[in-house]
Amino acid sequence: MGTKKKKQPSSNTIATNRRARHDYFIEDRFEAGLALTGWEVKSLREGKGQLTESYVYFQNDEAWLMGAQIQPLGTACTHFVTEPTRYRKLLLKRKELDRLQAAVNQKGYTVVATSLYWKRHMVKCEIALAKGKQMHDKRNTEKERDWSQQKQRAMRAHNREG
């Protein structure tokens, strides 16, 4: 008689790569599908994914996600070979794939994975065309972030007084 409500997850985001914004200037973002096995999807539902050292590699006109870790669940079936850091194929349109490959080969860009998230029942990976930052660029970014925080604190203090 009664209808059961499904629990909605608080966020669709599975994992983010915060280091990518620190180490690279992000130019363009793309959404790619991921070819996963069953145990990987179950692990991602439990939040066992990590993107910290991940990047995209091109081989034979295909894009592969390398360095992403998906830890197997303890209750996973024992007859599966679970390799947490295996290469996972990224599913992109031919036009996007050609554009990314051309930028990486000619202009000195790199492609990094910035986040994993759910879109309906599918796992999507946001990848970004990025250019590496030099050490002085990283310092400038930190100075700008600190300055904007100080400005906001000063504005809040000023608004409280007034």
C-alpha cells in the first residue's frame, strides 16, 4: 500500500581532483563516459574512488584514464580479478577526441581528470584540457586567493560595524 521513497544521495559527485586546479591552468572541460566493470560501479556507489594522480593517455585513437584508483569492496566476489589502478577506457565523441589529441600533440597541453560523478545511473568523468603551471604561477594564485579572503573578511567586519 505505502510507497517507498528512494534515498537520494546528497551529491552526485563521487571524487574530485583538487590538485588539478593547483597544478594546471584549466582551459576546456569535457564530459566523458567510463567503461567500468560491475564491481567498480558498486565500489563507486560506496565512494571508494580517487582521482589524485590520474591523467588521460591517448593510444590507437582512443582515450584511456590512467592512475585513477577504485578500491574493491571487502564483500566483492573472490573469483574476480580486481585491479584498483587498471586503465579505463573513456567514451568520447570522435570530434572531441580529435580535438583533444591535436591539442596534446601540437600545443603542449595535457588532459587531466577533474571529477567523477553520477549522471542518472551512469558514471561520468569530467576531463579538462590543461596547461601546466610554473612555480611562480602557483605562488601568484596563492597570493590572489589569500588577498580575496582578506578582502572578504574586511568587508564582513565592516558590514557588522555599520
